[in-house]
Amino acid sequence: MSESAPNELFVGLVLSLQAAAWMQLGKVMHPMTGKLQRDLPQAKETIDLLGVLDEKTRGNQHPDETRMFTQMLYELRLNYVEELKASAAAAPPAAEPPVADAGTEPSPGPSAEPSAGPSAESSPGV
């Protein structure tokens, strides 16, 4: 297969996975919703799947397929890293525990009195 023309079915499969990865990266509108939707974990899975397909078919690829994989994986991986950095920068900082205002005291639990547990004065009932 390496000397014949690129396999159209194989190229179609790869291009459909590429299109899915671009949608998952939020770079292309979803055809059903018409909105940009970003799903970075799924994008990573799709990009990794394309990498495995490239690796497992290496040696059986037409030179055009090899170039296609090289360029496609480079662009997808670069965009994935950019989106990952952008989402980390846009994420709110880690939540800190609430701090009570200086003029107010925290409210006591259900009972403000000490619990009525066993005391040293009571003797065992034996």
C-alpha cells in the first residue's frame, strides 16, 4: 500500500477523527448545535487515538498519508496545549475557606452550652 494511492476510506476515517478533535477543542462549531463546545479530555482522547493510528500504520502508509498525519498531529497537539493553558489561566483560583468578618463572631452550633456528658462526680452504677 505504500506505493499505491492513498486509501480513501482510511483517509476519510482519519479526517473524521480530525474534525471531531477540532470540535472538541472548541475551534469548530458543532454541526448539530451551531455552538462552540470545548471538551478537552475528549479532545485529548481523540488526538491520542490519531497518534496510535499513525504509529500502528507507519510503514504501510502512502507518503501523502504520512505527511497528513505529521501535519495534523502537530496542529492538533499544539492547539490542545494552547487550550489547556487558556483554560488553566481562566480557571478561578482554588477556593479558600470563608473568613468571618472582624465585627461578627461565628455562630455557635445547635447548643451554646457545654455537652452534658459523664462527669467525674457521677459514680459507676455497679
